[in-house]
Amino acid sequence: MGETLAALIAHAAGGRRVIDLLFHLPESWIDRRRRTPIAQAPAGQIVTIEAEVAAVVPGRGARRPTRVEVRDASGALELVFFHRFPAERLQPGAKVLISGRLDERRQMVHPDHIVPAHREEAMPWIEPVWPLTAGLLSWHLRRPVAAALQRIPELPEWHDPALLRRERWPGFAEALRMLHAPQSPPLAAARRRLAADELLAKELAIAFARNRIRLRPGRALAGTGRLQAEALASFGFPLTGPQQQVLAEIAADLAAPHQMLRLLQGDVGSGKTLVAVLAMLQAVEAGTQAALLAPTEILARQHLRTLAAICPVPCALLTGSVTGKARAEVVEGLADGSLPVVVGTHALLQEAVSFRDLGFAVIDEQHRFGVEQRLRMRDKGEGTDVLVMTATPIPRTLLLTHWGEMPVSRLTGKPAGRQAVRTTLHALSSLGHVVEAVARALDAGARVFWVCPLVAESEESDLAAAEARFAELRGRFGALVGLAHGQQDSAVREAALAAFAAGNTRLLVATTVIEVGVDVPEASVMVIEHAERFGLAPLHQLRGRIGRGREAGFCLLLHADTLTEVARRRLRLLRDTEDGFRIADEDFRIRGGGDLLGTRQAGAPGWRLADLVDDEDLLHVANRDAERVLLTDPKLETPRGQALRVLLTLFEQREAFLTLRAG
């Protein structure tokens, strides 16, 4: 085909390969099989009629279109053509099959299909509707797709025969034909079969990646427990059961002779930082250094405060704001080994920063770092073990598909001393009542966060802006009100946060800059404006800033007076539970997936044939099957293994395939 059309199809299909075109599945189908007498044909719907051409009135241009009267035994209707009149098929007396949408005037403007009545096979009785892009029409795809279907070679079957029998799935090629060129209504089995193909390819690639990581040479960092015991004594509380279990999993990885890469998923306030500190001390007990990498200076300083309070060995901070003599001392201590523990931001990744012997690196809120940055941190040492952490609860489905190469430790529950947080929903029309409730809380000595979605007012948005809300609340409560947002100079923002932490201000108006790294145990109330505009993960993180002290927490979610049903369900979910893992799983189902750790808040990225919500059961089947294959045929040498190599190639899981070849 021509380059212009090829480029449009490649854009819509996501690639230039023939298989990309075949994986560009229809999003719906038009069923034209029911033939309707003209008199009974319903207006506003697609109908198919068999009729005889009674008269043709030629037109001249758009103002005088060509009109064709067709009749059957029940009545007549008019076909209207503004351009491209198919004169050879619509001669008076011709008997034709016509399919298209009938309008309210009993006219059919530019019918979709007109074929001679004796050539019924030429009518696309069940017509695919493919997703398109600007400049690309459905008929552009018909011939290329038909040609692609003819080019499917005979491929070996890669699925377990027992699974195929149980699900009654067609073969790979047959499933594609059933969806792109159906002879009967497309069966769900065909789509499910192809979804299972994609999921198995992904899970198999992840299984081999996980195995490759597990076999990477490392060092056994077995500690004595002495420093950990001292840290726990300083902390003053025993570890919870989940903390003990997770720490044991991490300790076993550290003590093993292979390189560690593990994900620690801890809900807001679950105590994952304490677990990370104790794991770092195990590495120090083994004679190496440990580092904790945080995405922001606020979070790095919070971690340093935790470390400084309980760590029995020297620890220091390295961020962009640490300069001069202080920076030189930290860099020198890391290089000569006299500084065993460091907390820092991206400053730790600079080439000028080297370690005498970095044995263990912890990367917090790791989704804010790229893979390259994680590798740079790992490469600061020889065989460095890596623990990545996130406080954003991840749906179980995404743990398998996007994080599956890592063993996962899930830290559930709350540590001792955490208070319950009661969450309530309020329409924005009740803003005045909320302000009065805040006034009563301030009179009782409480400290309050007030979160806005924007920094400044905009003509293009009616969302609450922090600066405007600060001005209004400052007018009511005076010097008690502070302001913190991301567009402030870092020193100004830090001063505002410090004043709130010290109690010099007791109502802090802020944006999501306080989402992580702000620890004010005295804060017990939070107001979030336009809560429906936030993802549930950020809302859950924000709510985690309160209830950290002796007082129970109260979170007031202000929302638009009118909400969509989905928005209402999501906010009710947040109101009804504090369990971040349940919130993540339910939000995933409500919104249909999404990159819950990033800026995307809807749609599951990277999937062409599978739907991670509808096909979640197939994901678990694929995960178990991939694990069995890894155990029984690790080099894919059996007949089924050879078929799985084809599957990996079709779905471009090249990294796993090349690893097999190298092995």
C-alpha cells in the first residue's frame, strides 16, 4: 500500500508489522443479517433491505444530489448520494441488497453497502468496526486485514492442552479470523484466547527476568543483630507481626549469595521506614555501607530524622542544598568508609559521589525514579543489594504485570500509636459549614491541613487555588495560617512547613507538596478541596498525614455539588475504608486499570489484546503456567517450549528471548 496509508495504519495499529495489523482488533461489530421489509424498517437504525431500483433522478453537485427510489412489496424509500454515485449497481430494474442507516425522513444517505441481490456473499453481514485515527476510514482497513489473515502461517500451539479443552478456545489463527472476518457473532472465546496469549507472553518474560535477577552474583550480607537490637531499643516499640515477617524476607535475601532486588509495599503509616532502617543496619553489621535514596529533600530529611533518632552508627544527609564543607565531609566519609549510612536525593547519583563499599541501597517512592537511576545507584557498589519501596498501594493485578520481576513484600496494618482517621464527604456548597468546623478545631488546639488542587487561580479552571484560599483563611484566622506549595522557593516552603511543625502556624494551606515526607504528629484534621479531581492513591497518601499522634484524625473531602456515579463510588470507597490495599484493588476495578503510581489515572497502559480487569482470572492462570514452565523447561527446549519461543517473538518479548539464546 502507499506510504501515506501505511503510516496511518501503523499509527492506529501501534506498529508496522503484519502482526500489528492483526492485533488491531475491532472494537465492535455491525450485524446486518436481519433483512427488514421497507415498511417495517425502523428509523435511526442500521437496516438491510432487498429491493428493486424503481427510478434514478440524477443530481448536480451537493445542492442537487442524485436520488434513487427503491421498492419492495411493502413500500418504497429514497437513497441519496451527494458524491460517488454507484451508477453501475443502481440501474432501473436492478435488484439489490442495501444496508445503511435510515433517517427520520425515510431516506438513506450514502448507504454503507450495495450489492447485487444474487451476490449475497459480497455483503459483509457481520462487519468489524476497527479503532481509527484522523484520516483513516474503516474501508481503508478491510483489504489489508483480509490480506494479513491470508498470510498467517501454521503455528504450533503454545497453550496447555488441558486449558484449551476446558475453555473451548479456538486456535490462534482461527481466533483472529473469528474477530476480523466473522461469519457469525464473534464469540467471547476468541477474544479471551488472544488475551490469554498476550498475558502468557508477558508473564513468561517476567518469570525469566525474575530468574535472571535471582541468579545474578552478589554477596552474602549476614548481620549479627547487634545494631538492630540497639535501634529497636531506642525506638521503644516492638515490631508488629507483619514488620517481623517482611524484615525476615529481606534479611534472607541479604544473607543469600545472589544480588537482591525486592519491592517493599507499605501502606501509609505501616512502618516501612523502620523496616528499611533495620535492613540497612544488617548490611552495616556485615561490614558494608548502606544508602537510602529519596525523590525529594522533604522526604530525605524526614528519613534522616528517623535514622538519627534510632541509628547507633553515624548517618548523614546528602542533597542539593548540602554544600561547601558539609558536603565535602559527607563525600569524603562515603569514599573512605567512615560514614556507614547516608540518606540523600538525586545528589547521591552524581559521579563525584563514590562509596568505599556500598552493600545495600534502599530506593523510596521508586516510581519517581527511572530504571536508569536505579541501576546507577546499584552500580555504586559491587553486587549491591537493592530494596525499592513505595507507600502507594499497588493493585494485585499490577503487581503481577508491571512489578512481576521483583519478589514483593507487603506490609499490612498499622504500627503501635497510629490513630484511626474518620473520613466524611461534603459538597462544595457547604464550604461555609466546613470553615466553621475548622474554626472549632483550631479553638480546641488542633492543627489542620487544607489541601487545594492548584497553586493559583486560572481563567481556564474553577478549581480551588491555594493562594486564593490562603488569602481568605488568613483574613478569618490571621497569623495562624501558613502557605506551602511547589512553586515557592524551597527555603520559603521549608520555613512554612517548619512553622507548622513547630506550632507557630496551625492551619497550613497547601497543594500535594505535603503528600509525602511531612510528619507532624500533632496534625489531626485535613480538608481536601475538589477531592473528585484527585486519584484515590494521592488522596489516601494525603490522608496519611494525619492520625500520627495522640489525637484521632478527621478528613473532610469537599467535592463538586454534582458528581458522576464513578466519582461518587470512588469517594465513598475512601470514606468507608482506610485499607490502602483494598482501595487500590477496588479503584483498579472501578476505573479499568491505570498507572496508579504515575500521572496516568485511567486506562491500562501497554496492553493490546488483554483487559486487566475483565481478564484478571486469565492473568493468574498465565502467572502459574509461566512458573511451571520455568521449573520444567527453563530453556524452552521441549516441543511446547519451542512454541512458547514463537509466542515470545510474536509479542516482542525480545529481552526474554535473547536471554534464552544467550543461555
